[in-house]
Amino acid sequence: MRPSGRAADQLRSIRLTRGFTRHAEGSVLVEFGDTRVLCTASVEERVPPWLRNSNRGWVTAEYGMLPRATGSRTDREAARGRQQGRTVEIQRLIGRALRAVVDLEALGERRVVIDCDVLQADGGTRTASITGGYVALADAVGTLMKAGKVRRNPLHGQVAAISVGIHQGTPVLDLDYAEDSEAETDMNVVMNDAGHFIEVQGTAEGHAFRRAELDGMLDLASDGIDRLITEQRAALES
Amino acid sequence: MRPSGRAADQLRSIRLTRGFTRHAEGSVLVEFGDTRVLCTASVEERVPPWLRNSNRGWVTAEYGMLPRATGSRTDREAARGRQQGRTVEIQRLIGRALRAVVDLEALGERRVVIDCDVLQADGGTRTASITGGYVALADAVGTLMKAGKVRRNPLHGQVAAISVGIHQGTPVLDLDYAEDSEAETDMNVVMNDAGHFIEVQGTAEGHAFRRAELDGMLDLASDGIDRLITEQRAALES
Amino acid sequence: MRPSGRAADQLRSIRLTRGFTRHAEGSVLVEFGDTRVLCTASVEERVPPWLRNSNRGWVTAEYGMLPRATGSRTDREAARGRQQGRTVEIQRLIGRALRAVVDLEALGERRVVIDCDVLQADGGTRTASITGGYVALADAVGTLMKAGKVRRNPLHGQVAAISVGIHQGTPVLDLDYAEDSEAETDMNVVMNDAGHFIEVQGTAEGHAFRRAELDGMLDLASDGIDRLITEQRAALES
Amino acid sequence: MRPSGRAADQLRSIRLTRGFTRHAEGSVLVEFGDTRVLCTASVEERVPPWLRNSNRGWVTAEYGMLPRATGSRTDREAARGRQQGRTVEIQRLIGRALRAVVDLEALGERRVVIDCDVLQADGGTRTASITGGYVALADAVGTLMKAGKVRRNPLHGQVAAISVGIHQGTPVLDLDYAEDSEAETDMNVVMNDAGHFIEVQGTAEGHAFRRAELDGMLDLASDGIDRLITEQRAALES
Amino acid sequence: MRPSGRAADQLRSIRLTRGFTRHAEGSVLVEFGDTRVLCTASVEERVPPWLRNSNRGWVTAEYGMLPRATGSRTDREAARGRQQGRTVEIQRLIGRALRAVVDLEALGERRVVIDCDVLQADGGTRTASITGGYVALADAVGTLMKAGKVRRNPLHGQVAAISVGIHQGTPVLDLDYAEDSEAETDMNVVMNDAGHFIEVQGTAEGHAFRRAELDGMLDLASDGIDRLITEQRAALES
Amino acid sequence: MRPSGRAADQLRSIRLTRGFTRHAEGSVLVEFGDTRVLCTASVEERVPPWLRNSNRGWVTAEYGMLPRATGSRTDREAARGRQQGRTVEIQRLIGRALRAVVDLEALGERRVVIDCDVLQADGGTRTASITGGYVALADAVGTLMKAGKVRRNPLHGQVAAISVGIHQGTPVLDLDYAEDSEAETDMNVVMNDAGHFIEVQGTAEGHAFRRAELDGMLDLASDGIDRLITEQRAALES
């Protein structure tokens, strides 16, 4: 029995609220149980220096946690004057994951920034960020298309992400904070709507994991992401 | 007629939602119209070095804006590696304002940090932060009292804040972003529940203001803060 | 009786020494009693990026304290790698105050930087900086006019500043360090030569202040600034 | 045919030179073909603050590239004043990988720092760092054991790492820089001498990868790491 | 004929004004012609961590230039967030030079910080800093002795410094800014009152210098420092 | 008898290995006994902003030490976020020394960066860096000449450097770390192949040094550099 009482292959309750704030071209509050992340997509009509005059655009992500999103207060990174290694890793992952479904030429010479700010953390903030960030990105792209700024849809697929782990020897899906703390292995999986892998990051926490355990986690992740893809589609169609 | 269509002495719709997130000892979403700030109060059982072994506590504030809280995206301060001058000024103001109603000896040797993070900005974020921050602080203090950690109530008053300005020669209350951009003078006023001043900060934007204009603004502010004090009390009693 | 033995409405001895150093377009040593600030005005034939090709100029200020300007040594900000919040607040205030009397179009696309460096501190360094900074600015503008670089005088007024406070229940003018430490309220007032307000910043230190106290402080300030305006004029005419 | 002309399952020539410099407790030059990384292990008789009085030690890693280790010169991170995101990610990975085979209690309250400095880069610097870093760590642990500072061997296993990828649809082992630039998928695998996984990090570069491709890469990696484990053992026994 | 019209072995007019500001234990304005540096000596009853419980004290120096001490404005180092290489070099030199005449054990476990802030620059600011810094240090030490905090005089000698150079093939003493810009070689020499060398730093600017030129510069420097030592003594006795 | 057992005028064993790494235009491992520094010269087809459109090039140097190049581990400067004062001083010295033999107009509008990274330190790393850096620079210049990118040889001389000191009253040449720690005076001398001085930096460590001691050190240095110039020539001709 896992700490949350959920079945091994059971997701937490998922919610995707579009238009959560009003300024951004895309603004989505994504909730995986008690984990709540505000994902905004901002369109900027300029690109990083290395892409100037390339006719290609860019999609990047930034990640942050409000200081008291967590059980005990975390120092504000702006006050400390630098982002932690963990933050940098996560935002690089989110950016790579989202770029994997974007045709940067079709996007045109502009930049979309996906800001993922964790209002409340209960495990799985990076995978929630990717899953919600995709919906915010889709809304921003919709704005560009409606305005006639892009000719063809720069999104050639959907992307979502989920965490899996080994809890007391059994693979489990979508770990909350309490489960993550006890897990022997923690893996984040990013996949597209064709069921193929975009990123796989697994780390042994307690002891090294066997190939069979890896296979079990990948099976669970694949199944969970399939359901997240459906949730995203439902949110975007509503 | 002011841009928002409100009467000169009319506040925007005010909302104070307690328990907006679940980890913090106090967590309040404060809304002044479209301005939305999440204020959390975190209790830490330690004090800054200069207060160690003083039997006194400390209350401090930090302020941040999500990058896309604003009409166009602002750089993330954590990514730039430093807080802007405006941020530093605002968080110092919030801290001073809240400390004005706290008996730091009664608080005991602990620190309360008020984090004010702007989810959506439409003018008046610093005064909203003070007004909502007080409620979060009161909740945190309530937790300490319930737990028997403080003997007497460290709060000896209430504090709230509002902006006032001169719009086309007339003093107006509670400026939104559009009004603030057009105002000739911008003033932030912080008062306690006895109707006395804790902080007054007025800046001429267009031309210098006369004593009569200053008096008019102070009258409006005093009246507005009175209503905010009532709103705070209602929220805390609900 | 106030600590300095001065009457409630008595300024300290004021001195404005022009040409204190020889490189700057304006260089003024301002003394308010034992407070001594070197204000230099430097003309640069370039503007910040956001003003390029705007036909408008810019006036900005920077503030610093020599490490041993104070009773005990303060860390050098250059060595610590960042300016303190207090420094940032003060230099923003000085810049706003001086810009309030400058026609930035008449100045032309150039920048004047007012550097205010405190050689010796005894309270009121920010108001001394504004008062002396104006004289340095006027000298720099004079240089531009003599050189035929500006067609009409970009200065459309004079600006000066003074601190006021409540000491043992009585409003007093121009607090020195000892008085400032004991004051219940501390207020900085910036006005122009028409007797109108450019900035008002009042902070309760001990207990909140009443409207009547505020009024008393504003009266004193208004009177004191009137005398400072006269001192500036005398210095500029000598 | 892969760019290097190697068979799909062929490692580059591997060299592990112990005692490359003389000050460190462990100092190993690891070469994977033209990739050359100097790994030093430094024993320090102190631990990070959070481990004080815990009777547990710590193993951590830092990673750097000499500015001209690469084809065109990279800015020196010390001169820029911050480590890049990529650097932070890599050094966190190396540290986690090495800690996975260390009994931190047996190590005692001391810290071992593994510095991995790339003298020449040709792909696979992070996996070479882990592979060589293990040998440096083993030498440092050997020093501690000889000196009687640890009672039982804190190393409970061996760890090595290799990169795998998909090149023109085929899984290939140990990519050099030219191959890495062309690869559709890039995966780094860290395993122990029992053949179990410590870390798996796979990223789609061109298009998303299928489960069968993932399986193929894992098979190659497992086989390659087996050979690296043998190389490490040979180096340590020589 | 040198640009300043001075004879090759002629110093500029030297002035040492003690008690220039009132807070510091030593405060000296040193003038070498138009070069003006404010040197303050601050006594602190603590030492850097590596000297704790060593019964030894420390003397260190910090150097800064007011932004408009120079012909065109220099960026403020505090605003840029780092000290320039030149600044760091100079303050290290001043610190070493002064420590050369201090018995750190006799000083006791305390620190003296010599702050050298250039109010106006016209060449030779580092040598003026050493020469004036010594007098400030002597005043601070005098304070300690009068207060009975040190038993025996920690100063076992005097130290002064001067610049020399080669101008149109001829060695010249005490270069001002205009001369320094034209000089083929620039050398700073620090000596004690016994006429021995504490530091010699010579740099070829135009072409490499010959041994005979070096000898000529050292002769001039030795003679000039002898006169500075006399000036210091006179100032301290006045 | 000096600690190393060498004669007073005896250099350590010198080795200059060209082509130590393969990417840089010049790559030299320089060894002075146990001191080993990797010097690379990188040609970049751009110049610093202040030289744009000047038809002049630039030569600059950066210096670093691997964390465990030394007896006990030194913090990595990239991790600390700033270069130490010592590092800045050394790299400025190396840059000045190398520029002294370069005709920057003949070099053309490009930049050569000399990176000197200490793999193993045993005293004299800055003088080894200059001596080896020259050979790397010569190789980079050779590449430019072969490619027809420069018309005439920008190198108009050779430059090398050595340390000298006073050990137990006697001048000695080329101090290793143990000798440097005991030396009463430490001097670094940079000369060209004509036997003239480019830089002389002498510092009294124990007591001030006499003119005769200075003369003795300069004689030794001159003789030692003569031999280093020969070693450089031999390396470049091999």
C-alpha cells in the first residue's frame, strides 16, 4: 500500500485551468493533487542573439518556487542572487521538452517564454510544469495563429510528463512528496502523443535499480502520460 | 471622470482569501480589483544574528512579481541575479509597516517572514501587500498563540495601506495601473486602526503638488484605510 | 530642549562650496553642520538605451558613503559586491528630486550624473545630497549653456530638501544623527522654489503620528526649504 | 557506418593514468579517445554544515572545462562570475553517481571532493568524469584506509558511465563529439559493478525515440560499462 | 623639460592634513599636487577568521576612487558589483606596504583598516595612499597607545612611496597624470625610513628599460622617499 | 645551502612541450620542476569594443589554478563566483608581459587569448606562465602567418620571466614552493631577448631589502632569463 492510498497506476486528481491570469498569451494553473503550478506563456517579438536573422524562433522556460510553496520556507532565489542548481536543471528540462514538439521555423523569429511558478508543492512540480506548460504554449500559439502572425501551426505534437518510482519494490505512478521521500528510485518521463520518449531521467535513491524495475516504471509512465495527453486535449477543447 | 469610471473616493472591489495555500502559517490571497497578491507568513524559530539572545523577535517582508504578472514580461530577478531597486524599496516598506503594529518582545525570539508575490498586477501592489500581509501575519500569530508559544498577543494594532493620487487636478483613491500612469502625483499611505500615520510617501510625477492637494489626498486615504481595516477584521472573523 | 540645543525651527550651519574638485562640470561640497557630502555633476554625451534617438536627456544620481564616514566603519559596498537597499532607495530619491526641475527635452540627448559621496555623516545625508546636488547640476548646466550646447535653460526651477521629525512630541527641523536616533518620526521633504512638494516621505519610528504632527512637520519643512533655496541662490551668484 | 568508423558497440581507446599529479589523495587522467579529463580526489577533514556531528561523511564533485578544451574558446566561468547551467547539471550528476557506491557512515565525518577538469573535450566528458572519478575516489579511500582513518571500506561497489545514442536509426556506444552532433538521441547511463542502474538520462535530439530504441541503447550501455568496470579494476590493481 | 616644468628630481607640493574627518581613529588628507586622497584608519576589535586566538593583529587596506575623481567619469564599482583588477592590485599593495612596518603581535588581536579614497586624481594615487595611509595608521596607533590598549609601539618604522619614470630618456620623480601618460616606464617604489626597499614595481610602457635606467629611477626614488619620510614626521609632530 | 639543494644560480629542470592539446592554435605544457602549467593561445577574429575599427589587435591572458594543483584544495573560483585578487594580478601581469613583444598593428584586428592553467603548483607559476605563454603565442602567430592572415611578423622580440629571492641573506634563482615560503624577499623579473626589463616586481617578505641585495637578484634574474630565452628558441625550432 502506497502512502497516498492510491493504486500503483493511479494518477492524482489532475486539473488544468486556462486563463488563470489575464496578461499572458497563455496562462494555465495546473494541479496534480496538491501540487499547483502557474504556467504562463509570453510571446516576445525578438530572439536570442544567436538566432537573429535565422528565420527561426525559440521556446524557453523558467522555473521558480514561491518561498513558502514548501513545508518549510525556502530562501528566495532573487534575494540570494542566484538560481540553485536544481532550478537550472528543471528549467532546462522543461524548455527541451516543449521544444521537442515545436517547429521553430514555423514559429518565426520570435520567442515564447514559459514561466512555471510553483504556488504550492507536493511532489512532481517539474512534470506538472511540462504538462501545464504545453497547454499555455498551445494557447499562446493559438493567439499567434488567430492574429495571422504564423502561417502554419508550429506545434507538431503534444507533450506531457509524469514521475514514476519504486516504492517498497513496486513501481508506482505520480509520486506525491511523501511518497517521493520514501521512494528507492525516482524517474521523470516525458513523452509525446505518439507514445514516444522525449526525455527519460531516472535516479537511484536507495539502491541501484534492475532492468525489470526500469521496464515496469516505463510501462506505468507510458500509460499515465496517455491519460495526461487526453486531459490536455479536453482542456484545450473546452 | 477617472479612467476606471469609479467615484473619486471609491475603492476597487477588495477580497481577502485566507488559507489560499496550505503550508504557510498564514496564507492570504489579497485582491484589489485585478491586482492579486499572494501573501504568506512563515514562522521560523530563529532570528537574524544581531537579535540573538535579545529575547526579541523580528518581522520582515520579501516582495516579488511573477514575470508575467505584468502587461509585458519582466525579467525574472532570480535569473538576473539581483533584485531591482524598486523591489528592495517595496519590501523594506512592507516590513516597516508591519513591524509598526508588532510588539517584538511579545513575539519572542523568532522571525516571521511575510512573502508577497504578485500573481497579477494592476496598480497598487505594495499597498495590497501591506493590507493582505497583515492578515497573513495575524493568522501566523494566531497559530503561535494557539500553540502556546507566545504568552500575550504581539499584535497591538492593525495596519493597512492604500494609494491616492491627483488625476486631472482632483484627488482620487486607489489607483489602478491605467490611472497611475496618468496621475500627476502618486502617494502611498500606511495607517493603523487608530487612524494614525505609519508611513506617507508622496511623489510628484507631473508637476509639484500644493499643500491643499496633499491635504485632499490624505483625507481620501484616511477614509479608504478605515474601510480596509474593516475588511481585514471581517476576513479574520470569518 | 533638543539634543543639539538648537531651536525647533533652526537649521544647522549650511555651507555650499562650489568647485571643490576640479574635473567635474559641477563639484560642490555641501555641509549641514558636521554632515559633509561631495556632489559632482558629470555631463556625458550619451543616454541610456531606452532614450536613444528620443531627443531627450536624462539626469540620474548615485550615492555612496566612504566606509569611515560613520561612527563605526561600514563595509565598502564595492568590496561586498552590491549596494545596500538603503543606498538604492536614496539614490533613486535624489534622481527623482532633481529631474523634477529639469526639462529633459531642453537638456538634449545627453546624461548628467550626480554623484553624492558622503565624506562625513551626521544625519540628513540624503537631503543634503539633494540640496547640494542641485547646485552641482546648475553648474553643469551653466557649462553646457556657455558652450552653446543647449539652447534654452533646462532648469525650470530650484529644488532643495530637509528632514523634519518629532522629538519628545514636538516637531523639529533638520535632525542631526543624535536627534534622528531619538526621534519618534522621521520625515524627508523635497520642495521647489515655488513652495510646492516634490516628495514627502514620512516614517513613524516609535509610535504612529497624528495628522496635527504631520502638519507641524510640513510647516517646519516648508520654512526650512525656503531658507535653503536662498542659500543655493547665494552660492550660485557668488 | 558511424563517423568514427567504429563498430556500433565499440568503445574508444580507454586509458586511466593514476598519480597524474602529485598533491591530491587521488589523481587520475582518464582518456576516452581524445577526451581527456583530470580527476582529483581531495580528502578534507570537515563536512558541510548540515552534516556536522552526524558521524556521516560526504562525497561531492565539481566539474570544469579549460577554456580551450573545445574547438573554439569558451569563456572562463571564473571570469564570468558564474557556472553555466550545463556545468551545474554535470557536477550534480557526477556527485550523485559516486555517492551511490559510498557508505557515508563508514567514510566518517569528512568530505571527499572529486574535481573533474576537462583538458581536452571530444564528447562524453561527463561519463569519462564518473569513470575516472571513481578511480580517483578509490585511491583517496585507499589512503584513508592505509592511514587507519576509516575502519571498514566505505566503497561498497564500483561505478562507471558511458554515453549511447541513436545514429541513423542504429544504437551506438560511446559517441565522440562529431557523432554526438549528428545523433538523434543522446543518453548517459551510469551503472554499478552488479550491472544495475544508478542513473539513466536520455534526451531526444532530433525526433522522439521508441521503446525498442531505448532498449537497444540500454543493452549497449550495459555491455560497455561492464568493460569500463574491468578497466577500472585493472588500473587499480596495477 | 618635463610637462609639469618641474626639475627631474622635484616632488610636487606635498600636504598632509591630519584630522580631516572626525569619526576615524586616524584621518589624513594627503595631497601630492592635485592628487588628493582621504586616508582613514579604523580600529576594529576583531581579526579575520584565520587569526582568531593567535594573539596577532592585522592591518589591511581598501582603495576606491570617487567616480568623478578623474577627467571623465568612471563607473562606480559598487554599482557595477565588483572591484576592478586595478583596484584590487592597488589595495593589496597598500596593505603589504603598511604591514611591513607593523609588529602584528604588538598590535594585539585587533584589525586596523586603512581606507584610501581618491577625491581627485592626478597621477600617483597609490603612492600618495601609502604615504598618507602611514600617517593615518600612526594616528590610530597613537590612540591605542594613549588608551593603554597596546603595551609597546607596534610601529617599528616609517614607510612612504613615490613613483618614478623615464620621460624622454631621462629618469624623473613623482609623475603627474600628464607625465605618466607620456612616460616610457612607470615604477612605484616603497621604502622605509632606513632607506631599504619594501616594494619595487616597474613596468615598461613604451620600450623595455635598461639596467642603467632602472638604477637612475631607484636613485631618484630613494631621494624622494627620504623627503616624504621627513614630511610625515613633521606632520605627526605638529 | 638552499632547501632544494640547487646552486644559487641554478634553474630547475625546464621543459616546454608544444602541441599538448589539439584544439588551440598554440598549446604548450611548461614545466619548471614540479610546476606544470598548460598555456593555450586562442585566436579570435574580433577585438574588445574599445579597439573596433582601429586596425589594431589585442593580446590578453587569463590565469587559473585547478583546485587541487596545490597541497591543500583551493576553492574553485567559478564556484565562488569571483576571481581572487591574486588571480587578477597575475593575469594582468602575463598580459602586459606578452604585449610588450607584440606589434598590435601588425597583428591586425583580432585577439589572441593566452590561457594559463596550473595543473600542478610548486612555486613560480606566474613566471612559468609568461615563459610558456610566449611559446604558445609564437605558435598561434605562426598559424596566422602560414594562413596569410598577417603580412609581417607581429612578434618583435621574445619574452621570458623568472623569480628570484633572498634566502638566508643570499640571492637565489627560481624558487620552488618550499624556498618561496622561507624567502625574505620575492621578486619576479620579466625581460626580453635583448636583456632589457619589461617588468620588475619585488616584495620584501621578512625584512626590507638593501640596494645591494636588489642588484644581486637582478643579476641572477638576467642570467636565468637568458637561459630561458634559449630554451624557448630550442622548443620553437624543434
